[in-house]
Amino acid sequence: MLNIPALEKLVHELARLPGIGPKTAQRLAYYVLRSPSEYSMRLGEALERVRTEIKTCPVCFNYTDRKICRYCEDPHRSDEVLCVVEEPSDIMRIEASGAFRGRYHVLHGTISPLDGVGPSDLKIQELLTRLNQGIDQSLGETSVSQKPKMKEIIMALDADLEGDTTILYLAKQLEHTGLRISRIAHGVPIGSDIDYVDDRTMGRALENRIQL
């Protein structure tokens, strides 16, 4: 125990962050204490701005500080392909690849019964509404008369139990739409040694093989 209430509170709050354990939280807390007071002020200001200025895009539910996020605003992106991701941070990784120029939809999680997360806790109904009613991507306004332009839904979710469960649920919900439903391929990473690939990854790699 630190026996300093203010410091213990800071360590406790830092330890609640994903991937931050008690020891790392303690190191971060001491770093803040050692830093000039201006740093603490800038950190507090940055946290306050995040809470007050950033919201979810009403179209795709990505984080944005605008009325509509820049991916929904971009007129040069294709309306024919929609990529479904778990979290807004996943969009950045997909964009970094430079291989996708369609639209996005963020679920904000995956179905996980053990954690008490069901379909109603995610942005699934919003996805179904978006496909059934059609959305003017540039303005973010729904139009019942407009037909959906999308031809394919790409599921870019994690290859774990929760991700697989969510994909199966969505595929069932979307089977009547006539859209092509696909998921990103999983297999042997580029540059890796096949001797160190686990059995499940190898199985996925064989399932997702491509013709030369």
C-alpha cells in the first residue's frame, strides 16, 4: 500500500485501463509526479477535451469531432462495400493497409454471453436499419425510399470465440438481404516461420487458401 490516498487513487484509475497492470499503473503514476506541473495540466486538459469534443458518428459510429466522420463524408469512397469492425481503433489498422476504400460500421464490441454482452448491447440494430432503409453517406440522413447501394459486407472481427459468434449471428440476420457476406482471411502471417504457427491458425490458413 502506498498510504497516500491521492496517489493510490491515481494508481487505481490507471490500472483500470486495458493492458495496464498494477505495477505499470504505479510506474505511470510516479512518472506523472516526477513530471513538471505543466504536464499534469496538459494531460488533464487532453482528457477533458476527449470527453467534451469527441462523439460517435451517427452513420458508422466511429469516433469523430465533426457532425459526420471523415470516412462517411469522403465522396471518393465506395458505397458498395461495408466493413464491419469491433472498435473504432480497428478502422485505423485497416486504413493503414491501404487496401480498403469502402465504408465502415463499428459495433463497439462483440457478442459475449459470459460477459453479459448480447446483440442489443452492440450497434447491430443500427447496422440492420442502415442496410434496410439506405443511408445518404455524405449527409448522414436516412431515406426510406433510397435503396441500399451496398453489395458486400466484410466482417473484420477478431478470430476468437466472441468474434466468430458475432459473425454467425450477423450472417443469420443478413441472409435475406441478398448481399455478399464475407470475412477477412486468417492464416499464416507474412514473414513468419511455419514451424511456429499454432494448429488453429494453420487450419484457418488451409481453409482460406487461394489459387495461384
